[in-house]
Amino acid sequence: MIITKKYLYRKYVVEGLSVKEIAEEVNLTKHSIRGKLRRFGIRKKPFKIGNEIYDNRDWLYHQYVELNKGYTVIAKELGVSYTTILSRILYFGWKVKGHKDIDKGAPRRGKKHKEVSLIKIRETRQRKRIITSCFHCQKSIELVLSIYKRSENSFCNRDCFISYLKENRVICEDITDSAAYKEWRLRVYKRDRYRCKMPGCGSQSRDIAAHHIYPKKKYPEKKYEISNGITLCRSCHEKTYGKEEQFIEMLVRIVQTMSD
């Protein structure tokens, strides 16, 4: 389902639903709904302009439109919340600029760094490095410290990594041609009405897949449970590749909501 400004205005202002009620209705988080309300400038109470410098339409127009600064940059310069600036931009009726629309160099263009700042920049660019060993062949390798901390297993090159994967490959039973799998897939599709259930997707495509919420490789006892399946479009299904466990909690909640 595509969340439009007209839909949110009707639900939030006209019908008086809370953020929680709207989130439950569209299967999204409360944080997502609040963000969309902010982005569309939808309020239950009328917005009031004060006497601060950012309340001055001409001043804000000069900063946001003429100097092409982002609202987060303006907020940081003034020491206020970015929503304070964003709400006034929406109130004055100006288009909210995306990341690509903002001139990132505008705040510092024509200015020179102080010597103290230059020293700090040089120090940050001199990355700390560490000597460790390849996880597969035990060859000595040099890595940037941040990369070493980010990954438990480090490899000397791509070929070594591929060799490790081949030697430690987990062979999974191919069940896609079995009658039991086809019956399970059909029951999942029928329950979900042949539509993608990924939050915020709204795709009406019939190019779908029955996704195992708990991967069948690690949880073979759950592979034919209907509660362990959910319909996803091909695009959303590809997003889960290699990251299946990161989606488990969210997809389980969606299935439970459909079952209630």
C-alpha cells in the first residue's frame, strides 16, 4: 500500500486516528508514520510562527533557496532541531529538497581551514593499521584497524575467500520440486492473496515468491509450516538474500497480525 498525503490527512486529522492505530492499519512502525507526517507537514493543531530568526520568511528563503543549504545544515548552524526548520519550510510551502538537490559545498565554499583543523584532518586520514593472519590460509596480512574490528574473519584475497566457501559449503536439500513444497507455497500464496507483504512495498506484481521466514537450511523442522512462510515480490525477496535472519522478527509480526 502506498501511503499518500491525502490518505494520512484523512486518517490523522479528519478521522482523528492516533499514530499507533494508523501504523497497525498499514503494517508499518510508528516511527515510519511519524516521519511521513513530518515530511507531509500534517498537523492536528495549526502551526504558529514565532519571533525567532528562522521564523523570518525572507531570511529562511535566503538560506534555503538562494544559498541552497539543507535544512539540517541550517538547523546545525542555529543549534536547533532539524524538525524546527523543516516544519517552517513546509509551512511556507517550499519543496523539501532531497540529498541530491542540496549543494553540499555551499556552507564552506570560499572559506579556508584553520591550521588546527588541517592537523586534525591529516591525523584522521592516517588510518591505523594492524598485522593479522588470513582466516583460511594463515598468511600474514595488513588491514585497516576499523576493517579488522568490523569482521571476525579476514581473508588475504578474494580467491582465498572463495576457496574457504567451497571447502565449508553447506549442501541444502532442494525441495522446490517436491509436492509438499508446492502445496506449502500455494497455501502461503492463498493466505496472502498473491500479494507482497513486505511493509511499505505496495507492489501489485504477480511475480512473487514464497519466502521462508526461518531459513530452511537452519530450521528444517519449520520448512513446511504455513506460519513460516510469507509472500514477497521478487524485488523484496532479493533484499533478504544473505540477510534472512535480520528480517525474521519483522516478518513474524506481520504473519501474526494476519492470523489475529
